[in-house]
Amino acid sequence: MAAPLHRVGVYVDAFDPILKAGVVSHLRPRPEVKILTDSEREGAEVTVVVVDRPDDRALEMLKCYQRSSDTRLVLVAGELADGDLVSAAEAGVVALLRRHETTADRLVAAITGAACDEGTVPADLLGQLLGQVGALQRGVLAPRGLAFNGLATREVEVLKLVADGCDTSEIAERLAYSERTVKNVLHDVTSRLQLRNRSHAVAFAMRRGLI
């Protein structure tokens, strides 16, 4: 006998009660989700917030949810401008949709994805963000030996050699560092990322495609 379908508990919030009612009416018939009442909102796996645009008022609402619960946030906005993706992400949003592009199917897909910690972003905004990230990496971080992956260039170099089986003296010789520097680099990585030892650090870097 097949297991019953898990229905994601969803709370819908909006400054405009008509917008809220419209989204609820689209979601209520869907078997993938269960609409929660105001009294049940604290138990929501996903909260859908509907706004005209992610202005200061909307971002403060999102941050309140982020601070007070473990709910995943899906933002549906009427307008999105450059920089809104970053602001929304900082406020805890994991899925972002434009209102005029949001069908019931797309919203349900974003909700079920958010429940599994999967993000949803309009393709053009993602492209803009990646462009900004690339420019920042090339112009600001790279000249300082830093990267968005959380590891400095020399940390990646050391971890690659650890993964190749080199000991401290071999790494020092290959990179023209002192053995003390190599030990300090490894200590900094394991402490900062809360890793147990060298092997754990290598495994961490490999899982994330850093080496």
C-alpha cells in the first residue's frame, strides 16, 4: 500500500488581504500543500509572502519570520529590481517569484522545493547575480587571494596537496612555505569551518567541489 502523500504545511501572508485570499484560493485545492490558519502559522514548514515589491516594509516582515521561526520563506513580488534578489536572500527568502509569472503549478513547485531547502529564482535575476558575483570575485576578492567558496587561494592549494597524500614537509617544499605556515593554514581551516582534522577538511572541500 502506497504511503500517503506528505502535504507541506503552508501559511500565506500579505499586506493586502485580497492578494492573500487569491493565493490561498489557488493553493487550497492542491494535494501537495495544506493551508494553515492564523492560529497555526507558527507550525508552517513554508510561509508564502506576497508583496508589491521587496521594499523596507516587506523585508522587515520577512526578517521577523526569519528571526522567530524555522519556516522557509517564499516571496511572490509584483515588481523586482536590481538588487532585490540579494536583499531578499539576506532576509531569509529561499524562493523568489514574479507575481505575473506565478501560476499555481509554479508556486506549488517553489513551495515543495523550499520545503526541501531548494531555491527558486527567475533566470534573468540569477544571471544578473552571477554577473555581479563574477565581477566582485575578479575585481575585489581575487587580488586579495580570497574567494566566495570560503577558502583563500593558499588554503585550497594546501588542501589539494593533503588530498594527494603529501605530509607537512612535502607541502611546505612544494609551495615554498615554512612547515609552521602549512600547519597554521590547516589549523585556520579546520577551526573556522569547525572540522575535526585534515581528512575532514579534505572531505569538506571535495564535497563542495573546491578541490
